[in-house]
Amino acid sequence: MSREQVLQEKQDIVSALVDKFESSAAFVIVNYRGLTVAEATDLRKQLRDAGVDMHVVKNTMIRKAAEVAGIEGLDDVFVGPTAIAFSEEEVVAPAKIMVEFAEEVEALVVKGGYMEGEVVPVETIEAVAKLPSRDGLLSMLLSALQAPVRNAALAFKAVADKKEDEDAA
């Protein structure tokens, strides 16, 4: 490849990363050094199943893309082997998958992240990972909304049963 082709390829990678940074609701940055091929494949499958994209790119390109996207405060985490898990819609999914995987596989280390427009430390990512998923939260909300209706139906049934018993007596 010529020098111009290599430069163009790097610019294309940075441009794609800028798009990812700008379109993502959240991303989690990890050090993946020491993962086996099987572990990396398993992690990528879990992320893909949750609609999360993981990219491994040189730190210089990541730093440049973050700068172009206007994301500041992550330079200290863009060191060593770096992988980034991007999620366009789900904030909890990349945090949950990465934190749970890091608990099972010591080689994976969560370094930082970005959620809903803010750079967040590892502690925040770990706290978010403990939250239920979007589907879990919606299920909890649905249950909470159904409870008063269910209770009212039971009360009406109890009144109707009592009225039947009184009429039968």
C-alpha cells in the first residue's frame, strides 16, 4: 500500500469512530490484554446479541476521533490494549456485559466510559451494570401499573361474592 492509501485508511477509521462516538448513548472502554481467542469470541457474541458493537483500534486513532467528536477527559484511559463497546440505544447493556464478563475473566479490565453525554469513571459503570436492563425496567413498570387495577378487581369480586352470600342466605 502506498503512503496515501495508508493515510486514507486511517482517516476512514477515525471518521467511522467519530460517527460511533456521536451516535452512541453509551460506550465502555476496556483493557482486553490476556483474553484468549475463545473468551474474546464469547464476549463479542454477548455484545452482538445485545446490539452492542465492540471495536479494537489503536489509541492514537481513538484519541483523534474522541477529539473530533468533542469528547474530553478520556486520554488517560486510552493507553494499553483498548477495546470500546458502543451502544446506540441501550445505556445499561454495554456496562452490564463488560462488568459481568470482567468478574468472570480477570484478563478483562474496565477502564472507563461515556454515558448520556458525560465521561464516567469505572465506579459509575459498575453501578449502572447492577441496574435492570431496559426490558427489565419496563416489566417492573408494567407490574407497578397493573397492581392497582388487579387490587380493584379483587375488591369488586369480594364485594360481589359477599353480596351473593347475603342473597343466598
